[in-house]
Amino acid sequence: MSNEKEIKIAIFGGSGYGGSELLRILLFHPNAEIVLVTANEHAGKAVGEVHKNLNGLTDLRFGSAPEDLSELGDIDLAFFGLPHGQAIDLIPRLPSHVNAIDLSGDFRIDDAETFKKFYKLDHAGPIQKKFVYGLTETNRETIKDAQYIANPGCFATATLLALAPAVANGLLTGRVVVDAKTGSSGSGAKPAANTHHPQRMNSFYAYKPFTHQHVPEIEQHLHSVGEFGNELVFMTHSLPVSRGIFASCYIELPKPMTSDELAQIYRDFYFEDFFVRFSEGSPDINWVKNTNFCDIAVHASGKNAVIFSAIDNLVKGAAGQAVQNMNLMFGLEEETGLVFPGSNP
């Protein structure tokens, strides 16, 4: 495909944080033309009226989702930024030529019983086999040929990018402990009692111990990266910030290693990956905020090692990675429309 071609895009669910970030990125993507963006409760409103950061930057208005999705005949790609359980109904009704990238958890889990346990929903059925897991750095070649992408969860993205090199190189010998923390935007735009930012801004607490829905997708994908039969202890916490995920991943190595030796394995694994950067000491969520980067730091002491990773949960953890996958699906350079720095401070 020529880099001059426009990709005609529909965004289902454009009023939430994920949809807002898709709009922010795609409005300035050189190959993207947004022809439809839905938000039923805001239908008829200007995008810039709902997302004040986009005021004056687009004439788009929110519409209602069409009842008959066959009306999307001129669409090349549909993004779904809807709550869990909605894309399951919509994506099978798309015209056969339309590609789809789903930002919810509807198509991430292959096993029907596991999906039911963690999402309290019935499995998607036969269409599930057509979905490719969209962790770009580890699944790049498969994504290029995919029609349907299940975009990874934000916690899963940070954790998998931290652990994939260790799994691929056979470096895990014992229990894996992941201590992950997220900002309040990970809970979505609509406040709830325990996720609303005023509740979180001066507080710190754990939630969903042993039951977080990203656990099965982490385990599932690590099995595809290499030999993985380790016990995974995964704990999530609420950070008193609005954006960002910081994951601390503790592993036991098969032999004593230095930090430099382990870091070199990680650098070799990601040597072609523009959006994975390495930090001395520790990453900082401020350095990746509003960007598509994942910053990683690696430390070892004998057989004990820790890998720190930091991402923006709404960009690399959602909309940015979705656009990264779009670029691969349509034969574009992977970084197209995604090369922008964060801010300092």
C-alpha cells in the first residue's frame, strides 16, 4: 500500500477516554480519514464540545451507531472503544471487507470458560478464531495479516513488555510477582464510588487481588512468547495520578547475572522496537505520559531480578497501540502518526 492512501475510519465509542485519544491521534495521522464517530448520548454534538482539547481542531460531530452496519460500505477500519460486552454484538455484523480493532476485553481471551469467569460474559464464538492479539512488539508479523485485532489491556501491555524478553530467553525459574499501579483514567470517563479521582487523589490502595481480568491474557500471551509454566502473582493498585501505569516485575533467574548482562538481553530483544526505550535506574510515568512509549529498566542481583516498566495507560496501553496496529495492518510504517514526545515536567 502506498503511504499516500487514506484509510477511511469509523470510531464506535468516541466520547470516552480511549475514544478521545483515538481522535487526538488520528486527526493528525497523515493516512487517516475519520468518517464516522459515534457516541449515542452525545449524538449531534461537535467533537470539540465534548472533548475540549480538540476544540477548533475538527468539524466532526458525534453520531449514533447505525442500526444496519452494512451501511459502512466505504469504511476500511472500525475502532471500538466501547464498554466490555458491546463489541461482541457489533463486530460480527460488520461488512466482510471492514477491518476492526477492539479496545475492550471482548476478544482477548481464547478460552470460553476463562472469559466467562473474568468478564461475566458469554464467549464470542467462532469469530474469536479470527482475532489476533495486538501486542505489537511480540506479534508484529501476525498483526500485519490480520483483519481483526484484540487490543491488549493496559496492565497487560506494561507487564508483557516487561516479561516477554525473559520468557523468550528461558530466564524464569520460579514464581513471577507483578506489582502494578495505575492512574484514575484507567477506570474510564464515568466516575464510580471507588474510582472517581477525588476519591483516589490523596489515597493509595490495592484492588482486585488475584482476580484482575488482565491476568488470563497475560498468561495466555506469555505461552505464545516462549515456555511459560510459572506461577504468576499479579496485584494491582490505584495511584493518585490521572494517567500512567508503573509495573514492578520480580523474577528468579536460572543463574546469577549482573544488571548489565540482563539489560543486554532486553536490548537485543527490542533492538528494532522504536517505542520501547531503556532507562537507567527507574522509568517515570511523567516521561511517557501522552506518548506511545514504554520505558523499561532492568536490574539483577545474583539470581534475583526486577524489571520496571512505565506506559501511558491511554496511549501505549490503549489508543496509541491500536493505531500502531492499524499502521501494520495497512502496510504503513509502524511509527506513522505516533512520533510525539511527552512533556517536561
